[in-house]
Amino acid sequence: MKSQKHNEGELKKVTVNIEVKVAQDLELMSKNTGMPVDDIVTIALKRFRSSHSDYLKQTPAVE
């Protein structure tokens, strides 16, 4: 997975406020894996997006 390209194409800067512990964990994960924080966040958000396609209104509504 580390060898895969996760953050390609046109990029857009996004600024967010997150818990200090989450930010610290991202930095530690980056240090331990050699992966940039940007790539780790992109992977996490892509996984979240695939699990919550309903947030994008791309799945049929459940009644």
C-alpha cells in the first residue's frame, strides 16, 4: 500500500481543525511509515467516502 499513489492529479488545499491527539497521531504515523501526512489523510478520507456514499447521495434511500 505504501507504494501506491494516492494523491495524484489536481490538488486542492483544505484547512480543517482537528483534535490535537489526532494531529499528533498523523505526524507519528507519517514518521513511522515515511508516508506524507497528505497521503495518509487522503487514504483515510477515500476509505470513509467509500463507506459513506450515502453522504454523497449516491446510494438509494433506505425506507
